[in-house]
Amino acid sequence: MIEDYFKPVKMKLTTLTGYVENFIASYSDKSKETQGTYQRTLREFVSFFGADKQFHFRVKDVERYKNHLITSKKMKDISVAAYMTSLRLLCQYLVESGVIEKNPAKSVQGGRRPIAHARTFLTIDDIELLLNSIDKDTPTGLRDRALILTMLGCACAELELTHAEVGDLKKVDNRWVLYVQGKGKSIKDEPVSVPKATYDALEKYIHSRGKNILEDSPLFLSYSNRAQGKPMSIRGIRETISVHLQNSKVKRGRDLKLTPFSLRHTAGILLAEQGATPEEIMKRMRIEWRPTAMLYFRQRGKLKSQNSALTADLISVE
């Protein structure tokens, strides 16, 4: 096999720095966190570029940088993967800008991705035990039930829920959807289908708050003394769910493995067990990388959700 040829491109450090700045500026529509990630990871590449003095945008140069991350910086696989992703995006930007002909970073695999999630999942019995442990006759109980079912049914992350407002829940073509601000986004442009159990819980919770609620009111209110009436914070959401996992006896000694994120993790497995394709899981869960969706497929059958009447209400949006 003839090795693919990459024309060497020599570049001054000051020139590269300018391209990096322009690349990051091109992501101005993304969140500050996303821009900050690119700044941090590419800072290491710029440092390596200046010290190496032989990086000419060839595959062997990218491999040398990856080896630097592993051996000199002692980075773990997941960190190497993040740094290599940033370099890959930068090189693609340079290709589109006409600076280099081809993207050499595409030919170099990033750090090994995990083959399974670090956190565990809730079984169908766990879900029923958790939901049944919540008081349905108090504002806090109604909120917490709706919160948990939104994480399960809509696979929402805590960050998405802190931004959610009452007006984000809309009916579109006879289906209820929740518009969320996805990871790395600055606007709410991701419509997420809302299953029956989730919608019923949200409707009861919102109705309990009285009439004429403004559309820009937080979907999930904080009832703490310091943040009364404000949106629940990420910390508040995590603490609330952790308390329910503990009080319902669902944790059963799984303190480190069973966390609030486990609800979203469980949603992915439920979707896989109900026959969703990887592409459908990616869309439903706002996942951009297909191998991440495939992690859920490797755990199909563990929940045995096909045998439960609860599953359809939790996941189905028909």
C-alpha cells in the first residue's frame, strides 16, 4: 500500500498563533466553556510546536505530538483524546482556509475511549422504587418527580435543566417537545421529544404552581432559602437526586457508581433496548460522537425493560 502523501507546510510560531486565535473566534456561537476547552488544549499544541520546530503538518508530526502527550505530559487516554480532537478540528480549519491541503490529524487515532460507562444504571425495579418513594402531594415532591422523569425520559443533563424555562415545553405536530440548550451551545435549538410519563409529571408540577405562569419562569424552581424562586443549580439538582437515591434505598452501597448522571445513562440503555438505532440515540440524547451511543448498545438486555409495562411510558413518544 502506498502511504498517503502530505505536503510539508512550514509555518512560523507567530503565524500559527494567529490561526489558532482565528479558529477559536470561529466558535463564537458556542459556549464559553467550549471556547475555553479549545484555548486550553491548543495552548499545549502551540507550546509543543514552538519547542519541536519540525511540525510541518504531516501524519508523523501529529503522531509525534500524540506521543508527547502520552510520554512527556503523562496524560490519560481520555485527555489525549480531547487534545487530539482539538488539533483535528484546528487542522480541518486550516484545510478549509486553504493553508494546508489535507488534515493529517484525521489519520491519527486519539486516546482510547472507554468501552463502558464508569457509572452504573437503574433497573426497572430501581426506577419504580425511586418514583414511589417521592411524595406526590407537596410542591417539592411534584418538582422532584418531574425532574427525575425528565432526566430519564428526555435524557437531559443537569446543565440543560438549569437553563430550562416553562415556555421551552411546547406542542409540535401533536407531540410535546422540550427545547434545550445543548452542550457547547449558546441558544436553545435542540427539540427533545417528551414521553408520556415525563409530560404528565411536568404538567402536574407546573399546574401546582398556579395560573398565569410566565413563559420565562424556570421550569424547575429552587425552594431553598437562599435561591427561592430561582432556577435549580447544577449542584442543587445533583444533591436533590442523590438524596432520593439514598432515601429510596436504591443506592444499596453503590455510592460512587450510582449518581444523578446514572439517570441519563439509564435512558440510553432503555432506548437501545426498545430498538432505537445509534443515530436515533444520538439525536435523542444530543450525542455527537457515534461510539458514545454504541456504549449503550453494549449494555442492551441488562435492564430487561422489554418485560415491563412502565417502559413505554418512560421512553415512547408515539
